[in-house]
Amino acid sequence: MQSVRVLFRPIALCSIFAAQNLPMKTFFYVLLAGAILFSQASCLKKDSSQPCTPASVASEEPTILAYAANNGIFVTHHSSGLAYQIISTGSGATPSVNSKVFVTYTGKLLDGGVFDQQADSSKTGWVLGSLIPGWQIGLPLIQKGGEIKLIIPSSLAYGCDDSRLPANSILYFDVHLLDVK
């Protein structure tokens, strides 16, 4: 019986407007304004009390080096600040920023928490140029069939821009490049 009452509440509001000789047009404007305000309320939840300042590659380098040492990753440093270890160079095509790359990967925060992974390369097929700069720099260092470990400074990852991750997260990826088109 409760659901029947809920269904008739708008009719009860209509009768209130009618009893006070208010036009139905006013009722619908009030209803529309309420719906718009309700739908936009989530946009007002910006928290400006903690602004994010992008971290420099130099400030993150000690953390990157410590992570590599603690996890047995023997890194090479790219001039961009990307740290990487090529596990296998592969023997096929080398991707360019315009290539579609098909990969399997695991992405972790430096605390070891997995934030993203894909074990099915058919669900990838991304244009390399549409991915984070760390991948755009790192994947062309290997060829189809290769594997690379990437430790990506936050400025080459998501920086302050991804609400799913803590701001300025340094990221670790283990990537297998299975195909390049």
C-alpha cells in the first residue's frame, strides 16, 4: 500500500496548488527547477581546500630509485624521467604514437595496490598517442612480443587529473606488448 501513496503524492501537490488558485504552469516550473537543482548538486561538491600542485620529476626521483631497488628492478633512466627495465625486447614491429597497441598489463601504485590490469589483449587495441605520456615514451622502447617494466613519474602519468588515484601518484606498470597495428 505504501507504493500506492508514493505514486499519488504528485497529484496531492497538484491539488494543493489548485486549492490556492495557483496555475498548474507554476507547479510544473517549480517541479522542473527542483529537478534541475537536484541533478546539478553533484557539480557543487568541489573540494578546493586541498589544491594539487604537480610534482617535479626531480622531486620524485629518490622515491622511484628506492622502489626500483626494493623490488629488484634494474632501471634505465630516460631523459624524460621515466625509469624502465626491458625484460624482453621482442622481435616484431615497434609502435609509434599512431600505432594501435594490444597489451596485457598490471598497473600498481608504489604501495603495491593494483589500480588497473588487463589480462585480455583483445580488450585493448588503443592508439598509443591517446595513452599517458609514460606509455608513449616506454612502449616504443620494445617491439611486438616484448615486455617492459615502467616506473612512471606522476607528471608522465595522471598528475593531479585522475580522481581515481591519489594526486601525484608515481605508477608502476608491467606491460607485455602482444601486437602492434
